[in-house]
Amino acid sequence: MSSFSMWQFCTEIKAPVAALDWLEKELSTPPEDGDLICHFSRETADTIRVWVAVEEQEDGDPFVLARLVADMQKLFDLKDPWCITWAVVHDRPRVDGFRGGAAVCYRGEVTQIDTQDWARDIIEKLQDGGHASCDE
């Protein structure tokens, strides 16, 4: 029996019609680097639902969508914040197997975190004699 890992998310993006028309065009155009494999549907004129389920060994970057949303915010001067969270799931438990992350887009800027990177940074600070907390 082979094992698998996959990362996934599902989110809705609400914005003015012109902004979502632009985003829909961007999502319909395959990226040159092939980083995002996603599905989407235009739920209403002002809402797009986007979902991804990609096997981990395939190329993919869950933050590509966040960068597209940030570009849309800049281009259309959108001021509402938007966020995405994602997770990696496995067919069975693994040591250090959980991975996930989040990104917040606000006025065209993306702030993001990956749980494994965050944990590594905290461990490094602690090993160097520093102080670390969940707020860092």
C-alpha cells in the first residue's frame, strides 16, 4: 500500500465584479512556473470559490493565491483584509508530519507563516539562549 501526502485548502474571495473578472482571468492562465494547481468557480458576480488538493510531490505553493489576491488588492485599490489557511494531510500519522500555514493579504501586502519554518525559528532561538514565545 503506497502512502500519500497532500496539501489542501478551500476559500472564498469576495470583491467587486471587475476585480474578480481580473482574478478569474489570472486563475485561468496557467503560471509559467506551474506553482499553483487550483480549481475555482464563480459563485456569484462578487464571489469566487477557490480550492486546491495537490499531492505533495507535485509542484505547488499555497501562497501563490495570496500573492494574486494582493496584486488584485493593489490594482483595484481594495481595502478589506483577506486570509487563507492551508494544511497538509497524510494517509497515516508521521513524526513531524503536520504542516500548514496561513497568509493574510491587506492592501496589497502579504504576511505569511509556514508552521515548520516557524517551529524551526523558535527552536533556533531557544538553542541560541534566546527567549521565544508564540507571539514571535
